[in-house]
Amino acid sequence: MKLPDYIASLPAITLHDPLAEVLGAAEGGLIDYHFADAVKLAGHACPTVAGAWLATVRGLEALYGHATPVRGDIAVALPETVDEGVAGVIASIATLLTGAAAAGGFKGLGGQYGRRNLLSFGVSGVTGIRLTRRDTGAAVDCVVRLHKVGGDPRLGELLPKVILGTASTAESQLFRALWQDRVRRILSDDNKEIVDITRVG
């Protein structure tokens, strides 16, 4: 599997998953997640996937500071319904990192480690992605401002051709390069202002 070179240079985030520790799936329950994992989950790298990754990572950093975030102990809420816009894609990336799942999630082991119903859609008063620590109740709303990192104007001309299959080989290659360049710039450390973090309560 060959991913764009910039993806390998992006920093990972380490989470502590108590269930993984109990079951021996990861030593000490420590699991590293990379943006490449989000790409594999979604099947593509796009601004939405990049924005959801950034929002979740920075939200966890805001909630835990220098401590390791605890996967499975974080609730996730979105203002959109599950079938609205790209809410499902955003939620899948948040679930990857937090473990929070909807009704079909893991119900727990001995009354502990449950992930079910920690992911909610259509929640009023939420802005962006809300992450809530279940141990302390601390919460943050994470809003991504993708418009701050614009795409190349040529993308608008190339996209219809790529979708319709009328793009030349050179046009297809240019489209891919320009598309991934925007994703790379969204994820760049130079764009820390792209995510607004607001503490709730």
C-alpha cells in the first residue's frame, strides 16, 4: 500500500485503551494512531477526513493536556443527524480515536469498558464535534474552519472530468496532486488556527 509521502511524516497520537490492556491486545493498553489509519478507515484522504482527524486530536489534547487520553472513556456528540451531510464520515474518524460508538458498539465486559451509546447525533447546542470526558465531565466543542485552507481553483474544473471519466491521464494526475496538496496543507502544523476549541460548561 503506497500512500502520499506527507502522510508518513504526520505525528501519531497515543491513547490508553483499558480494554485493550485487559485483553492483552496492546502492552499497557497503549495504542498509537496515525492519520494513515483514518485514511484506511475512510478509504480516502479528503478535507473532511483531515478536518475530523484534527478536530478530534486537538480536542483530546485540550481535554487531557499532557496526560494520555483514555480511549473508551470519551463521549462524542455531533449536531447533525447521522444521515446529514458528512456527519457519518466525521463520526467514523472520531470513533476510531475515542472508541465512542452508537447503538451497535461494544456493550462492555463485566459491566465495564462499554462503548455503546457514547456516540450521539442531532444533539442541540453542540457546535462542531463535542468531546466529553466521562470521568470528569469536562467537555470541548471542536469546530473545523476548512475554508481557511482553500483548494487550487483548477480543482473545480478538473473534478467533473475526473468523475465523468473524460479527464486525460495528465489531468487525472494533476487533480490527485492538487487534491492531496490541500489535505496536506490542512494537516500542516502551520495551520493550527484551523480548529477552534471551546470549553463547554
